[in-house]
Amino acid sequence: MEELVGFCSQCGKPIHCLHGFLNGIISDEKETLYCFQCYEEKEEAKSSRQ
């Protein structure tokens, strides 16, 4: 079963719940939804600034 949950806040890609598992990441603030690729890029950019 596949259900649309929302869209990536970075690239706009649709994010689905697949068989009960979210196919994306909810940010630490619990307000923003990201696809896996955009979340990884965001984390890499954050760690390179430190």
C-alpha cells in the first residue's frame, strides 16, 4: 500500500508512506519533510560548516 504523505520541502518530490514506513525524513524540529537525498545534502552542508 502506498499513501502520499506530503512533498519534500527542498525539491518538491512527493513523499509516500510505503507499507507503513515513511519514505523520507521529518526534520528534528518535526515541522519539515525531506526526501532522503535532500536530507543527506542538508546534513553534509551542516557538518561541513562546523
